Amino acid sequence: MSELPSLEEMAAKAERLDQARLALKRDLAERVVFGRDAGELVEVGVDTSANVVEVAVNASLVGRVDPAVLANAVLQAAGAAQRNARALVAERRSYYLGTK
């Protein structure tokens, strides 16, 4: 039968986990993740909470497309950026906390 960890060992483990969470929070705080539509008409940047913080439109192409195409490109780029942000958060969480 294995021994249970001591109170000191459990406290030390909790402290390491708290430090790892703080490091993860700092790591993700200022990051912006980008995504583009398939036609590279629009690029959207999101923070690691998947909130849109930037939108850039390819000025050389925008005058040649229908507004519905532009709207669809924005949605595609935002979706791609949000997927990329979720992937980044999962990767960094795994790095710092050893979890997914």
C-alpha cells in the first residue's frame, strides 16, 4: 500500500500549480492570434479569450469584391483566428500545467 503525501508535500504541489497558472496567465495576457479567410482578403486578430481585437482588409482586393463576399471573408477569418487561439491556449496550458 502506498503512503499518502504529507501535508507539506500537498502544499508544495499546490504552490507549484499556482505558480504555473500565474505563468500561464502572464504568457497569454498580451498575445494576439491571427486568422485569414481562404482568399486572403481579410485577416482577423483575436486575444486568447477569442475576442476580436483587430481586423485588416486587403486594400488592393476589397474594391473588387461584393459586400457579401467581404462579410463572408470576415466571418471565415474570425473563425480561423478563434480556432487558432483555442489551439494556442490548449498548447500553452499543456506546457505549463501538463493538461489539455
